[in-house]
Amino acid sequence: MRATWRGLPAGPHAVGWEPGREVPAADGSPLVTDHYFPRAAGDFPTLLVRSPYGRGIPWGPMYGLLFAEHGFHVVVQSCRGTGGSGGTFHLWRNEAADAQATLAWLREQPWFDGRLGTVGPSYLGYVQWALALDPPPELKAMVVQVGLHDPHAFLHADGALHLENALVMGLGMTYQHQGPRPFLKATLRLRRRLREATTAQPLRGGHVRALGGEVPWLDEAMAHPDAADPYWDGASLAEAAERLRVPTALITGWHDALAGQTLDQYARLRRAGCDTTLLVGPWTHHSALQRGWPEVFGESLAWLRAHLCADAPAPRPAPVRVHTGGDPGGEDPWRDLAAWPPPGTDATWYAAPGGHLIERAPTDSAPLAAFRYDPATPTPSLGGPLLSRTAGPRDNAALEARDDVLTFTGPPLAEPLDVMGPVSARLTVSTDTGHTDVFTRLCDVDPQGRSVNVCDGLGRVRAEAGKEARISVPMGSTAHRFAPGHRIRWQISAGAHPRYARNPGTGELPLDATAFTPVRVTLHADSALTARRTGSPKG
């Protein structure tokens, strides 16, 4: 592992390890805990790392060993019902109480000096927000890496199920804490049976064979698409960021499945006046902890030392650092900013006849283009913010050649165009059934015609058959440079499967649908794509 982490700062301390300690959870269940510590005299601050994914590779080396080398006690703990800990795991119900119970145990340890920080990615970020609901006085700093705070928003989008991500999440939660061999076996099984699981009719229960058995919390979460359902009471921890005063560093990637949640955390912390910093790299959810690890670890270590160690240098002066995708033209792709999003002007492009994308607004909402979407042969997903290995930017040529995908393309740019901030679409559509999804994607087309996805989003149409429906679709955020000679492309379809569960076209919930109806989707001329630009294009 050290061979893959070239460029990490050297740690000055040898490390000791005290594995297998049992910490009583809120209900008394034993939470198995490993303690890493510097083999040196003196007081050191403590980092709490709570995980449902086990305490071995990679978590022990990445968090226990590396941070202890730099002068921290590190407590790596398996969440309830995972990694040998007692009780039953649930996606959110126990984390706040168990974190507070762990803190009560820490206060009794002779090496705990009252300085506490938290760090970790994904669900390890969720448990940090759980502690931050009622932050103890000892908590001096947090580092949330590609982190979660709202399970519903991760699993559902405007009534559509994030199907592939839900299955990968169920796989990780069920098997990763069991060790490398069971996890690898389960991963290969899901790959083999992914099509079977995602095309089952009905979809409910179709994943059992692919995941090797029932996953009760996943079944329940998939069956409740409405965020207002009482089932989700207490699941979102967004309120923690609305009043937090603990200095918090946030890290994500532009193709991270949780990038939107991280940017939402940042906005809430800024409104609350909390000391916060943001790093966004060219990463997916997993590559942030792989090829991005030198930057992620360095950022995390600097923040924790600055707020927990008396002799530490101050963190970088710019509170926001983002990587600009596309073609930087020889410039450094990293931008240091005072805030996110930076100042800019919203630009709007409109779909036009002949597949053109123009900046002149149409005079009416007449039908512009149409396609037929058949749920039996759904439009496939390609790249984007997934948890699987297929995430990230991809060549969209094969996808855009399909009859059920519309594209609208602008002229070649004479000057570079920087898009930095949120991207969204406003669409007017009509269908012959009244029910469809609309998947909308921003792409960068190079002079050779290669179309690469930048960001995207999905919205749901619920209307009377044949009637126009106007929907707004958030497409995430980006920092991307469209180089001279490149073109802006707007891609529109009625789904991205298996990233999202198929819309059956009937108004029935996708989880229970057994009948699928092809849908004719018509796009109208007042449909528009909006992004914040910081350059001025000339085409």
C-alpha cells in the first residue's frame, strides 16, 4: 500500500497497535475498536473513525497507521452489527447514540487529553455528522471525505431509484467488513447478476440472488421513494451543518456519487458562519481514496493538525480549491477560490431545429423533436457519478448514436469557456402516456467529435397524456473548461439504466411494476440548459 501512496508526507513516529477493545454502545452492545498510537512520550490528540466496512485493509493502514505516524491517537471502530461488533446494523438509526457512547468511553482513557477530531469517507462521513448533531466540547475538527448526510437523497431522485448505486451500497455494507475474500466473491457475484437484478419484474426482491441473500434495511429503503414518508424521519443529518461551529473540511470529486451532498454541506456550513474549507478534485467516489489519496490525505492532515496541534502551520489560505476539467491549455488545472460557486454570469442555451444549440431564446414552445423510449430495451447508463468502476467521464459516441437519445450541439468555440458552478435544465415535454423520466447531460465535444460527459441529472414527468409538462432538472455542479475548437453538447433521453430504475411509463412505482409501456417523448422549443460561465465564448 505504501508503494501506491508515493508523495505522502513522512510520519515522524513509530506506531503501536492495541486491537480488539470492546466499547459499550448506547444499548450496551460491544463495539469492537482498534487503537493506534504514536510510540512517543507526551500528549497527542485523538481521531475517531467509525466504520461499517471493517477495521482491516484499507481502513487500518489508511487511517489508523498513517495518522498515528503523524502524532494522533486513532480509534478505528466497527459500527453496530459490523466487523464483530454486537447488535444489528441499520443505515442511520443508531449512529448518533453510539458515537456519544464511544465519546463517554474515550473520556475514561488515560491517553485521551480532551482534543478530539473526526475523519473518514462515505458512510464514515455520515457517522461524523451524527456526532455533530450534538457536538461535544472536545470535538475541535472534522474532515468529511466524499461524505454522506442524507441516505434518502443518495437512494432516490425525484421518485426515481438510484438502482445501481443502491445495490453497490448494499454490497459494501453487507460484505466489506467480513474481509477481502468474502467481499471480492460478493463483488464478482453482483457483476455477474447485475442485469438479472436490475431487469427483474417486479424489481422488488430481484436483487436477493445478486447480493447473496436478503438485506432488510436495503429492501425497506428502496421501497420508500418519498422523502416525506415517516420511514425517513431522522435519516437526514443536514440540520447538523446548519448550526455547527466545529471547523470542518470537506472533500469530494466532480464525479463522486456524493458530490452534491458535499456541496450542500458546504453551503449550509457557510450560511451558519462555520470555519470550513472545500477541496474538489477530478475524482470519482473511489478514485478519491486511490489515485487522489495523496491530495486527500495531505488536505486532511493539514486541517486536523491546524485545529488540534499547537505547533501546526495554518492550512492553505484559500478556503476553496477545485480542479478544472476539460482542456486547461497548459495552465494549472487547480483553482484557489474565496468561495463556491465563484462570481459569474448565468448563461442559457436553447435546443434548436437540426440538433443545434443556440443562445437565442425561441419565440414559442412548439414541438421540436421526439423519440420513442421502450423500457424493455432501456437507454443504458454510461459513466457519471456511480459507485461502480464504470464511473466518471466516458466517450458518449455509442450512446448518442441511439434512436432514443437527442443531442443538441453548439458551434466550435473561438475562445475558452469556463463553466464553474451549478448546471440545470428547464424542459417542456409531452408524452403519449403522461409518465416518463428525462435524463439530461452536458457534454464536451472535441474537434475530433469525441463527446465526453461533464455532469447530468434526472427528473420525472407526471402529467396528463398529451399535455405539456414543464420540469426543472438539477444537473449537479462542475468546474470545466471548454477549450477553443470544442463544442457544448446537450444530451437528452428518457433514462439511464441501470443507474436509475426503469420508468414503466404507466405511473406505477418502478419497484412494483410488472407491465412496461413504450412512451413517445416530445421535446418543445423553449427547453433550455443553464450554467454559470466565467468566460465569454465566440463561435
